[in-house]
Amino acid sequence: MFNAEIKSLLRYHCLFWLIIFTFSFLVWILELLIWKKTEALSYLALSFLSDAAAMLLTGAILVWSQHKINQHNFSVWHLVLAAVLITAIYVPLENTLWLMPMKEGHFDPRFLLSNLDSNTLGFFVWTTLYIAYILNQQRHLRLAESARLSHKIQQLELQALRHQLNPHFTFNALNSVCALIEAERFDDAELMSEQLASFLRYSLSSAPDSLVKLADELAAIEAYLALQKTRFGNKLKVDWKIDQNISQHLIPALLLQPLVENAIKYAVATQQQGATITIAGQQLNGQLCLQVEDDGPGEQAIKQLGQSSGVGLTNIKNRLSQHFGNAATLVVQARQKGFLVCIQLPLQGAVG
């Protein structure tokens, strides 16, 4: 009949009125044992009936207000007015119940409003506690909804960034395959196509907001470099400086690949002698420090990057911000000869 939320509230509701019943029972004990009032037993029955009626009435308000909340039509003022109305009906009826044992000659209509302050105390306390509960519940619901929407926005933004990255990389890789075919290097083109398929499987296998082991990211970069090695041959040289103790830490998928791609595009491809790409990683001051460096044209490359489509460095910066906020940094250094990008991000718990 009732959902789990209303059942839970009704349990607290019953607990509140059980406390009221307990006070009434203690008063009865005092009247019977200390003041020796012989009519104490009848008073106990009347007190029980009046408190039970109050419990049922306030319980009805509770169920009604929860129904209004579920319909998104609830107002605190509606609850207050309902409590006032119930009190206005309850107090005269409760006084009538207490006046019934009296002889008719002693009845005075003014008695119907007697003890108005004490009779409404229970309603006042109950209403105050219930309003506080509802306001706190609504606050938590708003916070939960805000967090859910924030997470959804983050997912969409990360997905948009990934959607930028994958076509960008695929376009460049397919151009490389076409170049090999035009050069009649068909075996190399076939091998590069297989490596491209393998790399794309990795790039598409993770959710936009997921983290992957650094070891998996580096394995994917090795596959990517194998693609490019087919194209550039000895012009492409790679120097790995990865601390093996950090290989199980987590990073955003495809975080380093755009940096390696930029190094190939602006250092290896633009120089007749090619270039060396250094990929380094270590734990430093409680953070994971990752670097991609080349010995290419340096300052000239930064000018070209500033005029690029924004997929590379801007993409990485945005993804770091989405995942870690201000806790992650991206530092770019263009030298007279060479280009260095350093990423620092919080250590994510190692996975087994």
C-alpha cells in the first residue's frame, strides 16, 4: 500500500507518538501512586484515546504531504495550514472527550477551548520536526540531482572530446596508409592497416570518462609508433624512460597519444634526419609525472600548434580538467631545439 519511503517515515512517526504515550503513562503513575487519585485509570484511558487520535491525524498529514511531494506539488505552507486545521478540529473534540464524564450541570462550552496551549504542543513539535525532515530531504535530493547532472555533463563533455580525437587520429593514419599504397609499399600498407585496427579497438574500448592502466596506454602507444615506424623508418627514434613501479596507476585513456602524434607531426616529419621522441614517466612528490619530449624545431613547432585544430594540447587540457579539476597540470615548454610537454596528475589507486 505504501512505498518504502513512507513506511520508514511512519516508523519515525510512531516513535514520536510512543514518546508522547510514555509521558502520559508517567503522569498516570504519578497521579495513582503519589497523589492517590482514584480516577487515574479513567484518565489514562482518555489520555490514550486522545493521543491515539492525534497520532492518526498527524499520520494522515504525513501520508498526504508525501503524496504531494511525489506529485511535485508540495508546499511547507500547505503543511502548516493542514496542521493548524487539524489542531482546530482536534482540540474541541479532545476537550469534549474529557468533559463527557462530568455531570451535565458542570458543563461549560468555554471548556472546549481549555488547555489550548498544552493540547497543541504535540502538534507544534511534530510539525516542526516533520518540516525540518522534509526540508533536509529536499536539500539532499537537490544535491544528488545536481551531482548527477554534473556527472552527466562531464560524461558528455569527455565524450565530445573523444569524438574529436578519434576522427583526427584516424584521418592522419589513413593518410599514411594511402601514402604507402601510392609508393607501392603494399605489404607495409597492409601491416599498417592491421595495426590501425588494433589501435582503434583500444581507443574505442573505454568509456569517455574511464581511466586505464598506464601499462595499457603505453602498449597502445607502442602499437601507434609501430604504425608510424612503417611510414618513417629510421627517421623515427623512440627513447622509453618509464619507471616500472608506476605502470599499474590509472590515467585517462589516450592521454599521451596526441602528444606523441604532435611530436611525429612537428618534429619527425618536418626534419630530413627525423627526430627522437622521449616518453618518460615517474612518481614525483606524490603525483604521477608523465613527459613527452622531442628534439625537433621547438619554438617553431609551438607556433604551428597554436594554429592547429585544437584537438591535441587543448583536448588534453580539457580532459585533465574534467577528470581532476585543478589537481592536474599540463606544462608546455618550447625550446630553441626541442619541445617538452609535462603532465602531472593525482595518483590513482593501483589496480591488481
